[in-house]
Amino acid sequence: MKIVTSLAAAAALALAMPALAQTTAPKMSQADCTAAWTKLDASKAGSVSESQAQGVVTDFKAADTNNDGKLTQTEFTTACDKGLVTASSATGTGGRGMTGSEKTPPKK
């Protein structure tokens, strides 16, 4: 009976692993993280809201360590270190992007 229970637990864990892997992105380099922050905080306000970070920060609540509803550069950098920032969105190579300068085809 213990073997069956252990196998069931192992199977459940194996099934859960892909879902867990999707919650964090590959860790960004410090340079990429700094570049992502610079793009995200283009107005140099010193913090960004949850809506500004949408599509870039995968778990805003986990990144917002003081629960004030915004991220400072320190919180953002910590989120990068934890894999909570998506490199593709932060660098503009996919996802929502952060510059707002997505190329639009010329009007005819």
C-alpha cells in the first residue's frame, strides 16, 4: 500500500512540475534587469504600478514585498533575481513589450 501511495504522490508531483515551471521565468542577468527597469520606468517616477508591470512581472504580489501596490527598482531587481520578470516582455522581443513603440504597418 505504501508503494502505491508513493507512486501516486510522485505522479501528482510530476504532473504539477510543468505548472510550477511556468510561474517563474529564467533568471535575467543584472544588465538585462537594469535595462528592463529603465524601459518600464521610462518616466523616471521611481516606481511602477501593477498595470504598468503587467506582462513583465509574472507575480506582482510576490514582487511587491511591502504591499504598497507599486514596485520600486529594488523590488523589481529582487523580482528579477527570483525569476519573476519575463525576459521576452522586458526586452521587447515578445509579449506585451514595454516601450509602447510596437511597429505598426504603414497606412495605405
